[in-house]
Amino acid sequence: MIPAEQSKGFVKSRLDRLRATLTGHVEHGGVPGLVALVARGDDAHVEAIGARSVGGGPVARDTLFRVASMSKPVTAVATMILVEECRLRLDDPVDELLPELADRRVLRHLDGPLDDTVPARRPITVRDLLTFRMGTGILMAPPGSYPIQQAMDALQLGQGMPRPSVVPEPDEWLRRLGTLPLMYQPGERWVYSTGSDVLGVLIARAAGRPFEEFLRERLFEPLGMTSTGFSVAPEQLDRFTTSYWTDPATGARAVYDEADGGEWATPPAFPAGAAGLVSTVDDFYAFSRMLLDGGRSDGERILSRASVELLTTDQLTPEQKTLSNLVPGFFDTNGWGFGCSVVTRHTELGHPVGQYGWTGGLGTVWGVDPKDRVTGVLLTGRAFTSPVPPPVVQDFWTSAYQALAD
């Protein structure tokens, strides 16, 4: 017999502990508000704690957050839809659809001048974009540390904290990117993020319609992700959060982006596949359920089971992990699939082997455990201060897994 305090997947008293822990982070000023979802199969529990802004109205289950890099797995799924339709092939060069990236030059030294280059040994492929092995991306170094970083910033390519209002439209964005050499040879090592932005342009050209339309028609509408997109409509702004960050000059909390009149209040010129989306916990739960069900949703097949398995399998070689960097030790316990991380060693409570997902630097995290069918989504309005998840994220995963009924 199942004890009265035990649900199908969780122990109620331990879910109460999760709520108390998250409430503490809000009350102590770590985040102004948050919405958290933990689910095991059909058994989902949501906590909405705090406010949409400092001194503002309360968050609710349907509150909208900027999910930043949680956009990456969505972009990867969209890419695999086109691979399954044979409009893209994983190991084909992208040159035909993206001629701006043909005949690449590669920096001889990362810290060298931009004209000190050698020819690329091979073209960039679709697989390179999905696995972040295209040869360029966001370097985990202070802004301006390398000439190539300075050049990317000068061209307003949006390869840093998300700023939708400053990035040009897709064709111009890719033209500018194509004027720069690669940092490394294609396929050589993992370099963060830029591959997902390139995929957004590739998807639009392969599908023959704008990236945001393709996502809406092929993913968001079939999955019921009615609140997910690259901007917030005027009639939904009362559900939207203000975004905060830690001012690098003062160390104090400051407004990063307002809800009303901010950068996500109007459609962007460049719908960023790497970090542009706004969403809710239930929309990401629907996305997670589709992946857990092998690509199906309410009887409709969105993606094949084989594609889901490939997308969520570690794709990096040991050598590539050694050459790459995110934070020290990350690739000792994690790999990278298509647009998401994959846990490869069980060293922490809340991160079992096989769990896949990713974080959003503006204060969000998502993960799916296919073995125990556990989904976790945590959305906050406070940007992280480093690639290492803050205590609220660590405590969320610990609290979610300590609440499992078995």
C-alpha cells in the first residue's frame, strides 16, 4: 500500500522541504521570484514563490521568463526534424545553404592577429553546429581577452549576455560572422554557443521560412507550448518578469531588462537559436514529455525515437573534452549531445548518469532523467554570475531528488 503522504513519484513531506528551501532563497534576496517544476511521469508539482519584480506582483505558474541558453535544445530538436525529412544531413557541409561559411580560414594562434590564419582542413558540417565543434564560439575568458572576441563584439554578433535589440537580421548576422576567421579547426574541439545561432539561420534557409515560424508550426503548436517565443506580446506583459543581474562594477543587484518596454517586448530582428526564447515551466514540461516519450506527444510523432536517443547521447571524444573548457572539471562528469549536456559520471545528488539538459545564464535550468522519468525546471529572474550554477540551482536539484518516493 502507498503511504498517504506519498504520491506516485514523490514523498509529500519531502516536497514540502523543497518548497521551504526555495522559499529561503527568495526571502534572503537571492532571487526576487521563481517558479519550479518537478515531475515524474504524469506526477508534476509546481512551486511559484516571490514576485515578478522587486516590489511587484506575485509570480504564478504561467509567469514568463527569459530562458536564455535553454533555447539551445529546442533549436537542436528543430534541426533534427529537418534531418529526418532529408532536407539536412548531419555530415554534409553547410556551404550550399550557408555560403558565407564556405572556404574558412582558421587562426594560427587564438591570441594572434585576425589575418594570421591557415586554411580550414575541411568544411563545417551540420553535426559540427549541433555539437559546438564548428570552430568558433564564446570563449570562457573575460570580454576582450583576445582579438577575435573584440572583433565579434564590434560586429554586434550577440555572443555574450543576450541583447536582442542590438543583433542584426539573420542574413546580415551571418555575413558579419563570415568575415571572421574560425578560432579552431572544424571538428577539433567544443566551443560554446555560436553553433546554435548558426543553426537558426540554417533551419530558416532549409525550411524556406523564418526560423520563428518553423518553431511555432513544427514544435510549439503541436506541443501546446503557447507561451514560448522570441518576444512577449503586449497583452502578456503582465505575466512577464523583470530580469536582474549583478552589476559587475558595484556587485549590487541591478535591472538587466524591464518587462514592459524591455528588449523582449518587441520581436527581435534576429531570433537567436542560442539564447533568445521566453517560456514557462509548463511549456518546458511539455517539451520534456515529448523527449521522454521518444519523440511523441498526444499520439503525434514530433521526432523519431532514434533522433531523441542521438540528440541526448554524449558526442564528444576524450581528446575533445580535454581541449575544451567551460568550467574546471565540467567535462570530467559531463558530455555534450546535440544542444544539451549529458551526465556521464554520477558524482552529485540530483545529477544521475544519462540526465540531459542545460541552464540559461539569465537564471534558469532544465534537466530530464530518462531512467527515472524525472523532469526538473527552475525559472528565476536573477542572472547567474558565472558558468557554475548558483546555490539556488544546486539546492533545487538536491531537493528534487531527495523527494523521490523510491
